[in-house]
Amino acid sequence: MDGGSAEMLTNLRIANLGVITEATLEPATGMTAVTGETGAGKTMIVTGLGFLLGARADTGLVRVGSHRMVVEGRFTGLDAVRERLDDLGAELDDEADEAELLVSRQVQETGRSRALLGGVQVPAGTLVDVVGELATIHGQSDQIRLGSPERQREVLDRAGGPAAFDVLQRYRVAYQKRRQVEAELDALVTNAQERSREQGMLIFGMDEIAAVDPQPGEDEKLAAQAHRLQAVDDLRLAAEQASHALSGSAEGDWDDPGALGLLGQTRKALDQVSSHDPTAAEMAQQAAEVLEQVGDLSVEVASYLAGLEADPRRLEAIASRRAQIQELTRKYGKTADEVIAWAENARQRLTQLQGGDERIVELVGQREQLTSELMGLAAQLSAQRRTTATRLADAVRGELAALAMPAATLRFQLTPLNELGPGGAESVQILFSANPGSELAPLAKAASGGELSRVRLALEVVLAGADRGHTFVFDEVDAGVGGAVGLEIGRRLARLAQTSQVIVVTHLAQVAVFADRQFVVSKSNDGQVTTADVSEVTGDARVAEVARMMGGLAESDAGLRHARDLLAEARR
């Protein structure tokens, strides 16, 4: 197989699957054939590979007497899935010359199953996405590449080459962008009434707050003023008592001198003796200082008392203002500060909501632009597909003629869609007829198992140059044919193996002789348990196996000579 980093299965290990107890297969880089007697268990190899590709777990395939079935595969050439593996956190084996990915599938007899990619447990669907990029099974199971119009469209686009792929990628990017634009636009339009109601509510609240115009901390200041005005009589009585205690009787009663009078007498008495004793002088100085402080306090109390006058009008105005602010705090916050904050947030939210209408206009313009771009790209895709469909169908019919289907007709039907889809402006379906006079019908319905396998083989051979480095597994590709047709199948598988890895399960010697490696599945029975073993045959053992496949003449000289001739012919 050409190329140094192509996808390839380097090792397959199967344990407790059907009649296989333990088997290991190391496929060639080119073509590998798996052969054996009918009923020996060759299909179990394909079944095991199917599990690695995400096939549904079937507990009926767990070997009798075993608790668990295990299938493991090692793949190289991981460029196509490297990013996805990194996202999953999968670990690769870097000890070999090229990084290897270990894929494991385990199914217990109880029905529980596990799938591992590089040591990370993943759903079976993830195996389909990741391992499906590395390998494809063509057989009479549901692991087929042509089972849906989407797959058939992919085949047609593959045949279009890099130019078609570039247009398709640009189309997909534009299509995804338009979907995002339409989703946002739908949400905005759907919520238009709700946005309108919210805008009305915000505007009403902002107008109501603006009419009152509360100031930061105003509610607390008004409450303090109101409390003071309501307590003015008590405050006046206390201030009068304090003033009397400090200044004494207002009529100048000598028996009621007050604190100031008593301090004055104290200072005078100490001043009279201060010249006789330093201590008395110090106390006289202290008395003078206290007298000055009490005098200042007396002036302040008198001034306070003078300012304590009842003001019913002011109290009424404060009560009215407080009622206005309390109406706001009942709706928009617990305090005046919270009401002010609500108004600011409302202004910001209103700006966002009013911008929604502008956004709708902007999105409508974007949608129109993207639709125009999509229609242009879809037209390019359609033209490329029509050209490719004719060329590919002609090439496949040529291959089918060589595969003993000279009257086969194959056509790609392109049906316009009512609206642009994720893959373009049309659906793609392969129509097929194997015999003259038969009407063309969808491939899956019109082709038998063997015919379907040969159509797939013909397609893969034609597309081999455009899809290098894949692992293809063919089962039943030679069903119902033999002789010269078998040789043609073998040649085409060998040709495909020049660019991709090919594993074929076959009963035809004409196919097996083209393989670079050949493995034989053999069955044994000890009277109680039937088991199957897988082993590689080389040299004389391979000659004997080819002779057996040609008619059971593994021990006759004529059969062995014919087998050697056939192997030599394949090598040529």
C-alpha cells in the first residue's frame, strides 16, 4: 500500500466470540485474505470488526461457558481523527514507529457492554464516528456504506475530488451560519410581544421614579428630621433643664447659682490662697479651665434651646415627601438607594430591548446575504454532481462488466429538494438494474447480496485514488461467482490494496491468491465443545490451502501444481 501515514488495522484480537476462544490476526499493509471451510467461523472475524465499528452488542455471540467477549484492534494513520481523539482525551501508543490507537469492545453475558478508545470509555455511537473514519465493512450486515441517500451523496462527492470538496465545505459553513442566524431571528420575533411588554413596564417605572427624583440616602435623612420635629417638646424641656443646671436661676437668685456660679466661687477661693501654696495655685488654674469649658457648653445649650421651635408645616412637608419615596420603595427597592439603582439597571435593559428591533433588521439582511451565497454554492455543487454522476456511473459499469455483470446498469438520480438542505439542493440515490429490461430501482432493493457487494467493490476501486489509506473489509464479495470472474474480483481487490488496506473473507481461491497474507480459520470439536482457530499460512501450507479451496485437492499433486500456478499468476 502506498503512503506512509494511511489508516491501517495492524492487529485484531478476538476472545470468546462465537466459536472463537482466542484468535489474533495481523493484517498485511496491502491485502489480507481470510479463508476456511464453510461453517468454520470466518464470519466471526467480520463480526468482531463490526463490534469495533460500533455494531449493536449481541449477548448471543458470547462464547458458551464464558462470561465476557472481547474484541481489540490497533489502528495507525490517525490524522483524520486526531482532533476528535484529543477532544476525548484518548491516549495513543507512541512506542511504535507510528502512533497506534487501541480500540476495545467488551460484551458480558449479562448484556453489559463497554467501548474503549485509547483507554477512554465512550458510547458505541462514538465508535461509529471515530473508527468509521478508519475502516469500512462491506458485507451482508447493516455495516454498509451505501445504506442511505446521505452515504450515496458522500460517494458521489468523493468522486468529485478536491474541487467538489472545497465547494461542499464552503456550502456547509454558510449553511450552518444561516441556521444560527435564523435561530436567533426566530427567537427575537417570537419574543417581540414579551419585549414590548417589558419595555412598557420599564418606561413606566423610570417615569415614576423620575417624577419623584429621590436622592441618595434621602429616606434616612427625612426620617431623622421627622423624628426630631416630632420630639421638639421633649427636647425643649431637656434643654431648659440643662441650661438651668449650668447657668442657675434666670432671676439671679443667690441660692441658685448653677454650675457656673459654683465654679466661679471655687476659682475665687483658690486664687486667694494661691500665693501661699503652689498646690493651691495649680488647683486654681484647673478651676479656671473647667469654668471656661462649662461656659462654652452653657452657650451651646442656650443656642440649641433657642433653635428648638415647633414647625408643623415643615413636619407636614417631610411626611408628604416620605410618602412619595415609600411608594417607590414598595415597588422598586427597600431604600432610596436601591430605587435609584433599579432605575439605572432599567435604563441599561431598555437599551438592550430597543436594540432588539435593530438586531432583527440586521439579521434579516444577513439571512438574505447567506441565502444568496448558499444558492450560488448549491448551483456549483449541483453542476459538479451532474458531471461526476455521469462519469462515475460509466466507470462503475465498466468495472461491473468485468465482474460478470455485463448487463448491469447503474445511475445516480439527483432529485431537487423543496428547500436547501445541509448537503445541497438535491438528494442523491443510486439506481440499479442487474438484467436487461429490468427497471432501475434503488440499489438496496434491486441488488442481491452478491451483486451489492460487487457494486461496492466496483465503486471502491473507481474511488480508490480519491480515498487513499482506508481499511476496507469485504465479506461475501464473491458470493455466487467463480472461475474467471473470481480472478477479476481478486485483481480489483489487489488494485484497491495498492492505495488502501483490504481484508477479504472469501471461499474462492481465485480471490485468496492475490492476498499479501492469508489466514485460515479452522474448526475442531472434542465431542463436547466446538472451537475455531485462526492461523497464517505461508509457503507449502498456503499452497495446500489454495488447493483445498479449488476443490478439496489439498493432497493431490495436480491440485498442488494448479494452486502454485494460480499463486504465481496472481503475483505476475
